[in-house]
Amino acid sequence: MNSKMERYHIVVTFDIEEKELLVKTIPEGTSFSFLSDLNEEDRKKALQAADVLFSWNPPKELSKDEYPLLTRLRFMQLLSAGADHVPFDDIPKGVRIASNVGAYAEPMAEHVLAMVLALAKQLLKNHDKLARGEFNQFEINKKVSGSTLGIIGFGGIGKAVAKLFRCLGCRIYAINSSGRTQEAVDFIGTLKDLDHVLKESDIVVLSIALNNRTHNLIGRRELELMKPDAVLVNVARAALIDETALFEHLVNNPHFKAGIDVWWVEPFGAGTFKMDHPFCELPNFIGSPHNSAMVPGVIRRAVELAAINIRDFIQENPIRGMVSREQYR
């Protein structure tokens, strides 16, 4: 255990209800500041004393002129599983940054399953037809059992998705950064194998991090590689997909279906929600407001996992979800 851990000062930049859980998880002797409780002068002093920063949405929690105050900062822990919103250029060099990978995996996997089944069975489309007085008992739906499921991003979320779909007898084709896994899969590869997975999959789930390499990962070419009746679900980040290419593909290929939980313009980053194309008017589309993880107790669990990561940093143990700055520049 690190003999200097009593010197660590942790600054929480967002309004947190789980203060007691956070303090209880971190070793004794560590001090805390919660910015939402402080006046301007005390806020400045807290940031100057910060060894560890616990943040959710840094661009909205800290002003531009506050980042230079972080002269002591050594570690930054995110409550979010993604790190694409972090202003890396404003954070002092040498600061280690960790995202909260896997914290929301189980409820998100359930959301993926719900979207896939709703699209494959055309539940919304048939519901709307019934509301208009149309009754077609012989409309063909897509069978999920025995399908090939391509998971692009085989981390915590991807593995949780695979667990559910294996129960339906699906084959699992997975992509991760190493091309290796201990999980039961039928194929494992890297992004070099993306075309192969897209061609072979009946269902494709995006659960990969958004960074320099994955921005617009799925464009017009990639969509055309997929099966005409494939189902595409994105619960990661919207910018993994070319928005216009997806809309046009849905319009021109009515048997192709898509479920989107994440959007190109969202309140979390942009302060507002905006849709450049009328996705929700399409019968082969289903959307949700980036709430795939929102189940009772999920934030408390995310705080607990983040706190464990902070504790591991203090005690010089391996850290989960380390972020490479180079991937986001």
C-alpha cells in the first residue's frame, strides 16, 4: 500500500448524491472537496490542491481558466464509460485518465436485446398498423435464434450483450483491440476484420469507444457490405456512424433496420437535442434518448466502481479503463 496515500486530495467536480459511498470506499486519511458545495475562492483552492479529479462531464463542470489550477493533479477518474468528451488538451500532461468501463454494461445489454427483438419482430410497425385498423396475420418477421451477432467493441458492454444472445443460440463474431478473448465466441478479430464481420452478421451491435480511429467507422461503404435485412444497433456513440449515410440506407433498403440510443447532437455535449434527418418517421427504425443504462441504482453502482478505481490508483494497484490520449487527438 502507498505510504503517501494520506496526502491525496480528491476533488469531485459534479453534484453527487453518493458522497457517503465514495468516502467509505476510499482509504482513510484521504481528503475530499465537492465543488458544488464551494464558493469561488474555496473552489480555486480545492483545484490547486487536487491530486485526483472525479468528473462526469468536465467541459461543463470546469471553466477554461480553471484547468491551469490543476498543477498537482495526477489522476482523473470519469463517471462515464466513454472519454470522447474530455478536453485532453486542457488537462496537464502526465495526468493519468481512466474511464468507467463496464459500469453500465448489464442494463445496456438488455436495451440492445429489446431493440433487436422490437426491430426483428417489427413490433412498432405492426402496432401502428393495428392502430390504423390494418390486420395482417401473415406479415413475415425476422428470426433471431440461430443468427450471427457481430459485436464491434468486445469490452464490458459487448460481453454482456454476447451473454444474452448466446441464450438465443446466436453465433458471436466479436471485434476488440487485441483480437483475443477468453469468452466463448465463434470469431474474434480486430478492426482489420470489420468488413468480414459486417458481411457475415445478421445483427451488428456497436459498443466500441469513439476515438480518432472509430469516428465514422460505419459509412455508406460499410452499410452496403451488410446483409439487406440486417439489424444495426448503436448504444456507444452516434459519431461511430455517418448520420446521412445511415438515413439514406434505411430509406433505400426497407428491410434493413436500425436501433439508435445515441445521437449526433445531444444535450450532454451540445446543450440541446437535434436530429438532422427524420429517422423516427421511418418504419424500419427505432430510437431512444441515450437512456439504455438508466435503471434504478445504476449511478450508485457507477460511483462505486469509479471509487474502487480511485482507491486502486492510491494504493498503486492496476487501474481499470485507462485512456490513451493519443487516440483522442
